[in-house]
Amino acid sequence: MKVLKKIYMTGIMLVAALAANAQSKVYVTRDISAAGIVKAYEALGRKAEGRVAVKISTGESEKTGYLRPAMIKDLVDKVGGTIVECNTAYGGARQDIKKHWAAIKERGFMDIAKVDIMDEEGDMNIPVRDTTWIKYDIVGNHMKNYDFMINLAHFKGHEMGGFGGVLKNASIGCASTAGKAYIHSHGVTSKVPDAWRYTKPQDAFIESMASAAQAVHDFFGNGERVVYICVMYKMSIDCDCNGNPQEPLIADYGILSSLDPVALDQACYDIITKIHNDAHNNTKPLLDRIAKQHGTHILEWGEKIGLGSRNYELVELAD
């Protein structure tokens, strides 16, 4: 049995090594608009078919940088998608199902498409490949109702993860309230508020996020029925889960897309590191927060477990 396990782990490491050496394509447009999001999606060449979930964050308040309905409407219409979300694990405006529906209505999402809170009727476990910390991923049980997912994220900082992009949108974003607790406590408990007593060590939480993101990726046809889009605008050091975020200190940049979530988040981070600080840009607070929370470790771990590659080619899309 030990021999078989060793052979299995060797195979996993080989697949991860091959993925790390592969160069993924990441597309970028500087057109931050509804048309720009459609352009970023079309560049990927993968058509969303069947029952399409468009995973966004509905935002803790109007002060946050969540993607507004007017910006995402054209893409949602194009794919005939349903906007999907899950409840939070920290109280506020979106843990209580009634409050969350009220927030969704107030934000205007119900005016442009069908909306589904995926854990409104409970949750379900899906398998994870990397069981270092979590032994399964707990997601909203409505996720089984979808054939394809468009992971549509907003790049910004995050108080606990350092930054939030498509990997966070897949992991914490698709997790139910219990699933969020389970990831934050790196597999110790799925109960709220008990989970908040087990948030250290930090790398355990970060690695659990990567594992959960891979589980969602695998759920959709081993990654064949999912695409990733990230909008780099309103880049506060605080996440959209913070109802009173700090004002962004970095100018809006553009929209990136890829079939590889690790490459996409890596490209977003690299872009921030290369921005010249001037009267319009101060990247230090965001980079300091990412460093303090060891946020880039999700990229390292995601590559290690075979979710994607940090090696990418950035392809500029014509305006």
C-alpha cells in the first residue's frame, strides 16, 4: 500500500512539474467596460455552454469595488448565464440569507439576470486532490446544477489572504458558510464562529485555499468547462467583503483572462509590482499587505499541486 501511495504521489509531482514548465496564455485589454469583459472572454476561445454559472462577489456594501451589474450584463446575456454567489462566514450583510437577498436586490443584480445563492438550500462536499490540510471542499449544493462556470473576479487586496483574484473567487467564493469556515481553519472545523480560533499557521490557510480552488476547477470537467476573468480596477488594499474599504491608491489597469487561474493571478500580481509609483499610483500598501499575509504563496502552492503554471505569456488584445 505504501508503494502504491508513493507511486501515486510521484505521479502527482510529475504532473505538477510539467504544468509548471508549461507557458499559459493570459490575455489583457485596457478597456475596462462591459465590452472589454466580453472581449476578454471571447479571446479564450472556449464557449460557455449548457447551464452557465457566472461567479461574482456581490460586495459587502456599495462602497466596495464589486463588479457592477452594468459592467457584467453584456457577458451574462451573451452566455445566458445565472449570477451565482454563496453566503459569508463573518456576519455582516451577506451571511444571513434574507440580508444577502436584500443586498443582491439593492445592488441591481436581479434586474439583469437570474441570481442564485448556491448554499441557500445547503451544501455538499466535493473531492480535493491535495489533502494536505482539507480532506474535501464544502460548496453550495446548487453548484451541481451548472455545467460551466465563468469565474469573474475583481483584483484587490484581502485582509487575510493578502490579495483576492480568481483563486480566491473559486475557493472562498464558491464555499458555503461552513466551507469558508473549513478553509479558514485549514480543515479543523466547519463551524462558525469556532473556525476563527484556528486561522494559524497562515500558510495552512493559503494552501487550503489553493486546494479548494483546484476542487472547483476539477468539478467543471477537470478545468475544461471553466474560464477565468479578472478586472483590475478599484484596487483597494481591502477586499469587497470589507464594507468600509480604504480608497484605492492604484490607477485602474485593465481586464485579464486565462484558462489557467494560477497564471492569471500571477500576471495580475506581476503587473502591480511593475507599476511605476507616481502621483497616480502608490503600490506599496497593497504589496506590503500581500507580503505580510504571504499572499503569493497561493501561486506557489497552486503550481505545486498542478492547478496551473506561474509561467505565462501576456497577450495584448487590440482595443
